[in-house]
Amino acid sequence: MTSENQREILDVYYQYHTIVKEMVIALEIDDGEYPVEILNEIRAMMNHLAKCYIADDKKPDNYLDIISKNIHNAKSHLRRAIFDCYKYGCLSADDFYRRFHESMKNVDLGVIDNGSFVVVLSQKYTKAKALLKGAKIAEQDLLDSSIPDSIYEKYQIAYEAFDAIRVYIEEKMELIERTRHKQQVHYVMNNIFGIAGLLGLFFTILFHFI
């Protein structure tokens, strides 16, 4: 195995650990599942890398060609795994955004940051949805199963836009929770005073007729 082969293999492992592995962990935490498409790509990638070491160990006549071919195939599966991570990441972040809004349906988010929070959040979501739509349309126009750089990059940019939504919400979460708690306390106190007022009115009427 040449030093260039070793460098390429190390680069495949590096991208797997720093991109695919981290994104898959995030998907498992958020969605509770490991997308089978990504798992299949990782298995295929690892299988080709294993063939590189087998060829290097046994050294058949064309072992360098075998290694180069399997490195090329491993890179292709890695690329597809990352591509699928971007696609699933967009959907997962979209679900995160929807769950967030559902959990906050009784909270007035308009008071956070003097109203700028909901404006910025809405703008980010609109941008991310538009980018994802553009990526999907471009993918539908493909004539084969290959992934050209242009579409790969469209999904990457769409994922980064969706991930920015998650980051923005998480950055504001402490303020959001304080706002929710304050509004809940205010709601409870209003109910207590409302009930007390009704009781006072009841007893006033009752004493009036006694």
C-alpha cells in the first residue's frame, strides 16, 4: 500500500468520524432511530476499506489496482452517507422546529427580545424551507442515481440553514423558559384572583339576601 493510499484511507475515516458519526448520533438522539440508508452506506464503505487491507496483506499481482479501486468505492459510499445525513438532518431539524412550536403554543414568544425572536426564527425557517425545496427539485431532475456536486452542495446548504434554526432556539432556550415560567405564574395568579373575585361577588349577593 502506498503512502498516498494510506492518506486517502485516513481521510475517509476522518470524514466518517467528524461528519457522519456525529450527525448520526444527533439523528438517533432526536428521532430515536438510525436511518437504514445511512447504515447501509457505512457498511459498504467499511467493506471496501477492509478489502484494501486484505489486498495489501495477500499482495496479488494487481493488489495496488485493487486497493485504488476499493478506496474509490469507499469514498463514493462515504459521499452518499454524508448526502443522506444532510437529507435526514433537514427533516429532523424541521420536526424539531414543529415540536418546539407545538410545545410553546400557550406561550407568547412575541415578548422575547422585544419581538425580534419570532421574526428572526420565522425568517430562518422560511429560508431553510426554500433551500430544501430547491434541493429536492434539483434532485428530481437527475437522469441517474449519481450525485453531482451542485445537488450535494444544495442539500448541505439546506441542512446548515435548518441546523441554524436549532442553534438559534437552543441559544435562546434559557430566556424562553424564563418567559414561559413567568407567563404560567401570571396565568395562575390571574385565575386565583378571578376565582377570589367570583367568590367575593357570590358572598356579597348571598349576604344581601340574608
